[in-house]
Amino acid sequence: MLELYSYMHECGVTLAQAWPVCIGLFVLIIAMAWLSLRFYDEPLRRRLSAKLLH
């Protein structure tokens, strides 16, 4: 967040102009977290629990 404010201050971007970028970043971060959970974490946990607990 601090980097975003620093960039906005250096480039003279107002908060009104930066809202679309902020919303896009938020959506992208949530989507990446969900994809990581769905396709990496859950399968790995299933595999490890099957291997180690049974």
C-alpha cells in the first residue's frame, strides 16, 4: 500500500484516478489466493495426509 501511495505521489496521480487500479489489484490478489488454494494447497494436503496418516 505504501508503494502505491509513493507511486501516486511521484507521478502526480490522484486517488480518483487510481481507484480502478486499486480495485483491479484487490480482485487479482483474491483470485490468485483462491487459485493457489484450489490447485496447490488442497491437492498437496490430500496427498500428504493420505501418505502420512494412513
